[in-house]
Amino acid sequence: MTATITTALPTVNARIYPKGGLDVLSRDEVARLRDASTGMHDLLRRCALAVLTSGSASDDPRAARELYPDFDIQVHQQDRGVRIDLAHAPAMAFVDGEIIRGVAELLFAVVRDLAYTAIELAADGGRDLKSSDGITDAVFGLLRNARILHPADPNLVVCWGGHSISRDEYIYTKQVGYELGLRGLDICTGCGPGAMKGPMKGATIAHAKQRKRRMRYIGITEPGIIAAESPNPIVNHLVIMPDIEKRLEAFVRLGHGIIVFPGGVGTAEEILYLLGILLREENAHLPFPLILTGPVASAPYFEQIDRFLRLTLGEAATSRYEIIVGDPEAVAKRMSVGIRKVREHRIAQKDSFYFNWSIDIPVEFQQPFVPTHEAMASLDLHHGRKPHELAADLRRAFSGIVAGNVKEDGMRRIEEFGPFEIHGDADMMQSLDALLRAFVEQRRMKIAGEYRPCYRVVT
């Protein structure tokens, strides 16, 4: 790598030659990454800037571009490999003129995943992205191309939770991660700060104590989220899925169990996605440990989540999750037992350890939801529906609020047309409104600044 540090601004011009996992790209892949007419180059620029500012505390997707307006990235295909040129890149990604190795790996992952998506999942890519099996095959292909599918014993715990959490909650996520790491379990999160960073940080200490040599700290994100939630520095395997639905499916197919820490609307979306799937008859027999946990002070948070789930999805939903408050060791022990049951079931069913083919995910959970004002207002949030069908629409409601909070497209819609309107049965809307108000009061919507709701619940 060659680098030139500018004196006027804290930026660096650099030339990088990737190694491992991104050794070569085709001329077609490079051409698509450079194509400004399709928006692919702008997408590459936004995602690359996000990883070059890894560890940023901001959750405003436009903040990094305002700080580094002249940043650019160009990918070149050469006979002997790939070259990446960075212009006016954030100096925080470099030390003594050399790019930080972990940041470089994340940057290579961005180029790898966007190049794969541009070819394999393009309209002319030949993949069936309208059927459930076709979408699952696309998710598998992305994860395999990212080289994170390993035929080892089940040990991957997915941790969900908010990027904006209290200090006590963050410390608790580290304690749980530490207990998981002592038991040899690896961590997968949404790759950002807060509850996505804490478990990884705790696990690193435990893995070091246990002298574990191959640690996996997997971060799964998507283009609309990564700019608002830059990868935390501990992530050593980054995967960028093309949309939130494929990101959620990747979590469920990869993970052997899921722990949910306190969070906001994104965390509620994840809970509803998973419960909507687990409540289907086709998945009733599948072992899938799901634990909701936080410090003692977070008990009211989980009580409110529990009440909302009982009201909307029914009492049957409670059989698919367990709430443990204030006991990191108990969480890790319960998760270890649950994963052993998953292992036994996979062996009996001759299913792979590294990708959960058996779980049935219907197409309504897989098709991308575009949160326009019309789409949000027309969600069917009424009693009398099958629990998994109602869960699918509730998930979309929370997904729309996430978009209005932190995704550029959603933020632009709110700025132009005002808040989304959400309609439904009166008791359901009252419960939803109370839950969202609690998120606002507890500062779970944004890391900093006053929160202006991007939604209006019509009660």
C-alpha cells in the first residue's frame, strides 16, 4: 500500500492491494462497481466510508459524508489481482500512513459483497428472487461467498439489541458475552455499537482466557443500515446483505440460538420476525433457543415487550422465548443447553450445522418491504389474523419506523411528506403507541439529539 497524508484535512490518499477473500474480480464486476448511472458506485462509496469510520458514535447516515465530502473509492482489476484507490479517506482508518488491518478487511468485505450482489442478484443474474426457495438460495450464496459457512459444531449465538442503550445495559451485554465466550461460543450481531458491540467485547476476553484460536465475531448488515451504524472494531467477518429481509434471514439461518438485549424499534422488528416464523406450524418442532435479557433495571422494558407480544400474537408466543433478568451466567448456561438440543436435532434430521435449511420461512417474510406512506398506512394490524401473518405486518411497521429514523430514503420521505401513519385495532394501536413512547422516553430511538417521531399511531 502507498499512502499520502494531506495537511489541510485529516484525510489520506491510499492505494491498497487486498489479500485473502478478495484476490480477484472480473472486469464485469469492476465495471458495475464503477458505474455511476446505476447508483452502484455511490452505494460503494457510502458503505466504504462507513467502514473507514468504524467505531463512530453517530447514527446519522449523512454525518460521515458531510465530514468527508471529497471521499472517493475506485476499484481496479489488474492482471495480478485487485487494486483499491482511496481519495480523501478518513485518517482515523490509518496509523503511520498504513491502513489498520481490521479496517482493511472490512473494506475488502464491502467490495466483495457489493460486487457479488451486482452480478449474482441483478435482474439479469438468472436467480429466482420471487420464490421462497430462490431467496433462501440467494442468502446461502452470499454467505458462502463471504466464507463464513464452516461445517463445525454449532456454537454461534446471534445477539440482537439497540445501538442506543444505557451504560448499565451496555456493561450487561459485555458480561453476557464474557459468559458465552467462556463456554466456547462465538458471536454474531448487527455489527454496530451498543448491544451489537458489547457481547463481542466481552467474548474477546473470555476467548483469550480459554486460549481459543479461531474466534468469529460476525457482523451482518445491509446498505441502508451500515451508514447509520458503522461496524464496531471487533467485527472480523462482515457481510453486507442487499436488504433487511435477507439480513434477518441470514441471522436465523446462521445462528444456533438468539439472545435479545434491550433495544428500540429495530430490536422489536427482529423479535417479531423471528416469532412470526417460529409460530408457524411447520416450525413448531424445531428447537431454537430465544432468550430476552438485560440488567435488573431493564425488567420493566421486557415486561412491556411481553405484554405487547401477548396482546398481538397471543399466549402461544410466550412458549417460544424465555426472559432472564440480571443473570449473565444463567443466560449463557441456558443458551449452551439450547444449542446442544439444536445439535442433536440437526444430527437426527441430517441437517447441516452451518446453515439451517429446515426452518420454514414464507415468502411474505422474505420479500423486501418498501416503507412508503401508502404502504405503512395500509398494513393490516387487526385481530383475527393468524399470528404469523399479523407478525409479518407488525414487523413491517417497525421496519418502516427504522427507515424513517436512520435510513436516507426513509428520512427523505418523512422530510417531504411528514410522518408515517399507522392504523389498526384500537387496543393494538394503544399498546403500540405506549411501546413507542417508552422507546422515545428511554432514548432508544437515537444516540444523540432530540428525537422527532417519524410516525403517527392513529388510535
